[in-house]
Amino acid sequence: MIKDKIGRRLTDLRISLTDQCNLRCTYCMPKEIFGPNYPFLKRSEWLHFDELDALVEAFLCLGVKKIRLTGGEPLLRPGIVNFVERLKNHHNLEEITLTTNALRLAKEVHALKDAGLSRVTVSLDALDPRILGEMNGRGISPEIVLKAIEAALSVGLKIKVNMVVQKGVNEGEILPMARYFKGLGVPLRFIEYMDVGNHNRWEIAQVFSANEILKKIQTEFEVEPIDLSSSAEVSKRYRYKNHTSEFGLITSVTQPFCGGCTRARITADGKLYTCLFASTGLDLKKILRSEKYDNTTLLSVLSKHWGLRDDRYSELRAVNKSAQEKVEMSYIGG
């Protein structure tokens, strides 16, 4: 298992299968920018699945134990079920997960479960139809997402739900979301509104902090921490008192966790990024399609690239006031 220059291990690989999405969320893909004429990747630009197989093999050798399929919207990628099945054959993988807006999930849950998917993370920012419709940019009702979650649960898929909380937009949905998913027994993770990509017009004043979220939940529920010290957890986990349900707080803005980051990200066209907020990535497609390509060279390049990383964007956000061009969220995945 390799480490970077400040001691962070590589254990998680996130693979973006497409930069395209069937929503235009205000969080990462505002419709005034990502409209019908936005130059998304052409299918011919995507990595082939056999190329992804080669990359997975290499990352497993470097210590990766978990793989998450992301986008854009990963369920827009033809062949995704077969790819999950191929990943299942790597028996030393601890988890194969998928992050989705769930618009296509209901009709795929049986196939994904049978293929070997471990868990689904669903993005849902409100239960109020008006608020959610405005946030997802297409007026999509929460009922579609909730039915997809029920369908996934019915076939035995594990579920987590992510809610991005933006001050002045959907903080009023914190308690309704907490009530609903507590009753359903599904872990809900509240995420501080982040400055992802270059177009969501992020300002610190829009951040409804994790401490504020926790205080709002405590106005109705008694809660207790599960383990706030674990470096293996992205979220700070809490349990509702006298109940098995839990929720988490992801504090990327107010309490950054760069020092514990274990994730590498591959875009649909084969760029390797070692930070969600990075500006540039390593072109793996060029390496894979080189006449001189071999597995040993690939392993060497990946190991060196991870070992030299010193990404600390979230930790430096408060002191670095200059604008930084960042990779788009739809392109890199979550």
C-alpha cells in the first residue's frame, strides 16, 4: 500500500463513467452554463472498459480496496452492469459502490444487485417538490428518487443518501429529511455546500455549517456520536438515541479532512486527479494507448504520481483568497 508525501494512503478509487447528466443541478451543473450546447465528452473520448480493467488491476496492486462508480450520472453509461460484474471478480475488493441521482435507478436495481454492487449512494437535497425542482434544474419530483430508493432496498442493496445543505436554499429541509430517513433506517449524510467546479458562484456566506446542522437536528432528536475520531471515515457519524438509524456530517469547508484523504479519481476520458478541487490531471489514456505501454510502466507512473501529491485545497481555502480554476464536478465525479 503506497502513501503520499504527507502519509496519506491510497485505498479508494472513484471512476467517472461519463461527464454527462440528466439533471442541471444548481450545486455543480447550473443550467445557464451546462445547457444543451455544452461540449460534453463524446462517447469516442471515453476510456474503453478493457482500459478501465487495466487501471483497476494496477490500482489494486497499489492498495485500493474500494471502487465507486460516479459521473455525471453513471447510469447513463451503456454497459455499466457488465462492468460491475467484471469488478466483482476482483475478490479482494471490499466494496463496489455507485453514486447516482436515481432517475434511472429503479429499473436497474435488480441487475446491479445481481452483478455484485455493494451499495448505492443517492443524491437528494430536499423532500419539498418546489425546492428540489429548483435545485435540480428540471423540476424533478422527489417521488421519483424515493421510489428508486425503495426499489433498491427491496432487492437488498445498501443505501446512503447525500444532502448538500445551502444556506438560504434548503436548510429548512434538514429536519424533514432527518425524520424521513430515520424512519426508513437509511443513513443520511449532510454535506456542507462546497466551491466545486467554477460556476456555482460559491461564497462562504452560503455555507450552513455542520455545527449548525447538528444543532438543528438536536432541536428535535437526541443524538450521540458513533466515532468522531476515525481517520477512515469521511463523515462524522451520529446515532439517534435509542434507535439504530444514523446520520453523518461531511465538514469539507469548516473542518477539512485533507490529511486523511485516501481517494484517487479517474475521469471518463482517463485523467487521474488526486483532489476534488484539482486544476490538472494526469493523462492515463495517453499511457494506456502508447505503443510502449506495459503494466510495469503503468504501476510505476501511478505510484510516483500518488507519492508526490500534496493536495490540501480545503485546508488552504481560508488563507488562499485568489480564484483557482478547478475541474468541474460533473467531469471528475464526487
